[in-house]
Amino acid sequence: MNDKRFKNKIKKAIMHSQKVKQNQELYEIRHSNDKPKEKLSFSKMAFIFMVGNCTVIEVYALITMVYFQDLSSLSALIVAVVGDCVAMLAYMIKSQHENTSGGIVFETAMKKLEHELSNESNGDDSVG
């Protein structure tokens, strides 16, 4: 391979690496404002599951009532759906009380923050 071909290959490799860098920078600029996807909380997943479960039970009860021409499946419908709704409502109320100003999670976080702030202020006083 002569010297001229070698220099051309090096120029092509340099140009290719510059294009790759430009594409990476362009990608970073375009996606710099993208928000990361948040995970669903447990209560939201439980609610989605409950709605799906209630829908399946309702469809099953409707099919059995039509197919067998009997209303006895209404008891399963009422017990299952109302029971799920009451349990979900109780969980959501408990969760709401835990995450408010008087709740368990908030109080624990505030105590930890106050402890860290008090340690920092004690260190600043001893320096002076």
C-alpha cells in the first residue's frame, strides 16, 4: 500500500469518528429534556389489578347469567367486587395517612433531616 492510500484511509477514519461524535452530541441535545420514566407505585399497580379483576368477574357473571338464565352468579359478583373495592379503599386511605404531614413516612424523613442539620451546625460552631 502506498503512502497516498494510507493517508486517505486515515482521513476517512478521522472524518468517520468526527461524524460519530457529532451524532452523539446531537442525540444528547435532543434528549436532554426527556424525563425518566417513573415506576408505578404499589397502590397504582394494585388499583389497576383490582379494576382488571373486577372487570373479569363482571364479564364472567354476565356470561353465566345469560348462558344459564340464572341470577345466582350475582352473589359472586357482589361479594367479589365490593370486597375488592373496600379492601382497596382501606389501603389507599392508610397510604394517604402515612404520606401526609402527620404520617409515618413524613415524620421519619423529617427526623432524619433534622438530625443531619444538627450534626452540620455542631461542626460549624467548633471550627470558629
